[in-house]
Amino acid sequence: MTDSPTKKTKSDRTREAILEAARLLFAQKGYDGTTVRDIAAAAAIDPAMVIRYFGGKDALFARAADLDLRLPDLTALPRNAVGEALVRHFLTVWEGDGGTTALPIALRSAASNDLAAARLREIFATQVAPAIARLAGPDAPAVAGLVATQILGLAFTRYVLKLPPVVALPRERLVAEVGRSIQAYIDGARP
Amino acid sequence: MTDSPTKKTKSDRTREAILEAARLLFAQKGYDGTTVRDIAAAAAIDPAMVIRYFGGKDALFARAADLDLRLPDLTALPRNAVGEALVRHFLTVWEGDGGTTALPIALRSAASNDLAAARLREIFATQVAPAIARLAGPDAPAVAGLVATQILGLAFTRYVLKLPPVVALPRERLVAEVGRSIQAYIDGARP
DNA sequence: TGAATTTGTCAACACGCGTTGGCATTTTCT
DNA sequence: AGAAAATGCCAACGCGTGTTGACAAATTCA
């Protein structure tokens, strides 16, 4: 009776509370640094529920790190604006919802956790590489790799390592300078 | 009597065995993924010795992640060759001694361990930033930050994440392309 | 209302961790 | 050789972890 089509059942709401808390904590402390008890406390329920709803910590992490980067269609942009557009897009996504997007989550855990590293390689292979492939010629994988080098480096130094001068850099300067580097990688592969 | 000046006492040799094993394992599995028992096994001694010789896991990590990048004097190079020289230098250092140099060690652990992150920021502040400062003008910190973005991104994707297309990139292409990006960051700050 | 199902709590488990102190062994020195 | 010091192993501790099963409270349905 109280269930409108948009209303969710009780269990769905706590399931979402767990997932949200897990995303936040995994993004902040990494996989190893986050305990099931921490997640349960943040979601205001018992640790046992985390296991019952998701089957285990590993499975929960897999769900938490499974998101869409929502990359724009790069072919719809002027060819020489792709670099800046990419940087702008990622900065927006990362700073948008408190850093609980999949990429920082996986990025923080990838260094010490194989599951997270695999997840990150998968995100790269299924989302970043194809988007680049439509711009660059036969050399697309190498170009995508070089782009990843710069994009992940920016994410790592700014959001994970929090290197002071990188944190201090204003958004528009990052867009201009890092964008130029990425543009060069893409242009370098065009005949 | 058996102690020539270059000979070390017994304890010094096992102390070095522990440190070497620790460097290797920390570089491979990160701080959290490496146990004192693992290190002891790799050094073929008892876990208790690790604590007795170094005081604890934290202190051992601090010693293991404390190395010199041996950055060359950048002012001695032609101004337009600095980018390539930097990339070449880092690739050599990283691939030289099996990746047991300080930067990959700290890099792998920095994501989930505060001690490692602090160590990495310190390496940046005391070694990378000053080297750049002599080239770039008053804007040096920002330039050093941008350079770190690209260098750490390369290290992360190639040696930690092992992203296939980045691993596959031949050394000289990395030197040329990534070097050009870094050169652009440095040149951007010169009047 | 009363039975059945869902949702949640509690206590405890087995395990691996860093770390410690006691005791055996080896090396060193006189 | 014999005493003294260094070097090493062993067993155990306290702790936090992921996970489990039994039981209570709330919700749902007839």
C-alpha cells in the first residue's frame, strides 16, 4: 500500500545504504584499509548484514567499483579540442559526487589488491580504449595507453597522493596544460 | 681476524638480507600485502629477528622506502633535452634493479598507507621539486607538480597497474612521447 | 488476530597479524 | 679452554579481521 512504483522495499534501501557507505569508504581508505565493520557502522547496521546482502567483502567491492565513466562521444568534438575535453570531463566526474566514482575507488586499491587492479584494467579496456580507438588510427592501443598514463597520473597525484602543488593547481590550468599533452598523444598517431 | 675493512659482521649481513627481502616484497605486494612473516621467510630467518633488527614493520618500511633517486643535474643539459632525459633516467632507474628502488615501493603502498604517501611526498619535495626549480621560473612548484603527474602516472600504469598497452610500449617511444609532454610543462613556465 | 516471512542483532568462531620474552646455539674475546 | 656476548629459534600473547549460525523484533499476508 505504501509502495509507490518509485518506492523501494525496506531491504533495498539498506542494501543501497551499505553500497553507498562502501563506495565512500573504499574511495577514502582503499580496499585493505576499509573493514566490513567500518562499512556497517557507516550504514548504521550490523556487520553481518553486509555479508548477507552482498555475500562477502570481495563481492561488495566488485559491485562498488562497477560504475560507468560516461565518456562523451569524442568524435562529435572538434579534433583539436579532444584533449581539453577529456581532462575537463574527468575533473568534473571526479570532483562531482565526492570522489565516490568507480575510478578513484579502484585507483586507490589497485596498488595492493589484485581484484581492484583487474577492475581498473577492465574499465580502461572497455571504456577508455574504445573511445580513443575511434580517433586514432591503427596505433590506437598505444595512444590510449599514453593517454591513460597522463589521466591516471593526474588522478593519482591529485586525489590519492594529494601532492600539494598538484592539489593547488587551478582547474582551468590543468585543463589547458594536461589537455595539451593528451592532445599531443592523440595527434601523434594521426597521419 | 677474518674481518677485512670491507667485510661486515654477521649481524650486518642478515640485517641487509632482511632489508633486501623487504624492499623486494614491499615493491611487489605493497605495505599491507606484505607480512613480517613473509619477509622473514624470504630472508630465511625468524620473524622475531625482523622486529629485533628494525624495531617494527613501520620502521623497516621507512628504511626500505628511503633511497636516492640520483637525479642528474638538469642544468647541465641542453634546455630542450630535459624532458627526454628525465624519462630516460626514470625508466633506467625503475627497470635497473628489479624495481626495488624507493619510488615504486612507496608508489605501491601510498594508496592505502599514510606512511608511504608521506614518504612519497617527501621524495618529491626534497628531490624532484628542487631539480625542476632550477629550470623553471617563479612558477616552479606548479611545473614540478605537472611533471610529477606525468612521471608518476607512467610509473603507476607501467609497473604497478601493468596496463597491457603501456607495458608493451617500447622504451624509446616512451622517451620521445612522454618526454615531449614533460618538456612542454617545463617550457610553458619559461618566459 | 495470528501465522509466516523478512529484517536485524548478538555472540562467537577460526584465522592471520605484529610483537614479545625465554631459551638454545653460535661466535667472540681473554 | 672457559666466560661473555651476540645471534637465532620457538611458543605464545593480544588484537582485529571476515564470516557464520542461532535467536529476537518487525513486517507482511491471510
